[in-house]
Amino acid sequence: MRKEAEVRKNEILDVADELFGKKGFDGTSTNDILEKVGIARGTLYHHFKSKEDIMDALIERYSDRLLGAAREVAADKTIPLVDRIIRVVMSMNLSSGSSGEMMEHLHRPQNALMHQKIQKIIINGLTPILAEIICEGIEQGVFSTPYPYECMEMVVTYANTIFDNDMVEMTEEDRVTRIQAFIFNVERLLDVEKGSLMSVIQMFMSNE
């Protein structure tokens, strides 16, 4: 019974995900979901209290996937520190790869609340993952900062805001300058040699 309930719950989430993508969260009603799944209202409310509850469950599913990938990369000690940081950040790049469709959903005006909630999860979820790598680098003498968590919080918040096309409009030239300034300041935050993190620029540009 538990397995059947889980299957039904995921079926509802899959349909809601599809409808939110086509019509937006605001434009999708619970009736739309009921009709598409082919279930009674009581069955829907057995699994979810409201449409907002469905949205939160979808966001949790997104974040589990994204943060899971980031944690997996962060835990791989065979990858050099800087490369690991780059790969962790890129695993959270919502605008590319398998997350591209999700980003299209989130960037629609009618999905603004979903977008806001995902950003909150990224800032609160990614920061400790990166901070742990920085602490490892401090122990190895690669980085030097008394504020590893706060540094990464600044980095994640800035990157998640400025490089989000919905938040800041910029030309390609502006974007390149922002990336250069971003890396320059991260190097200063972590007290590393100037230019030592410039490989991050290639990472950003190759994932455009």
C-alpha cells in the first residue's frame, strides 16, 4: 500500500510539473491536475493539502536532485579543490543540462514564487557544501579566511542573483566583465594568488 501511495504521489507531482510548465503555477488549478491524473479530489487531498503543498513537494524533489549531485562532487577527494568548487557550482547551474526545462518553468512570471523558493534552497543548501571544501582547503594551506561559511554565502548569493537572467539584464560584454570581477573578488576573499581561480571563467563561458 505504501508503494502504491508513493507511485500515486509521484504521478500527481509529474502531472503538476507538466501543467506548471505549460500554464504556470498561478494558471493551473487543482481541477486541472485532477482531470489530467484522473483521480477524485479526496485522493489528491490525501496526498497534498493544497496546490501550494504540491509546489513545495516539487521544489523538494528538484532540490534533492540538485543538492545530491553537488554533495556527490564535493565528497570526491580525488578531484583537486578548485576543480571541485567549479564542478559543485556547475552542478547547480539550473539553466543548462537536465535542469534546463526546470529553469524555463521557474523563469515564467506566473511561477515567481517557485523561483524564489528554489533560490532560497540553493543559497541555504549550496553554501555549507562549498564551505566544507573551503575548510578542507584551509587545512591544506590552499585558502586562508576566518569566515569560510560567510565567504561562500556571499559567493552563492551573488552568483545566484547576478547571473540569473531574470534578476539582472546585461549584455554579453557586461556578463564577461561581471565574471572577471566575481573571480577577482573571490580570490581576495579566499586570500589566494591573483589569477589562480581564473580557470573558473572558462567554466562559466563553456556553460553559457
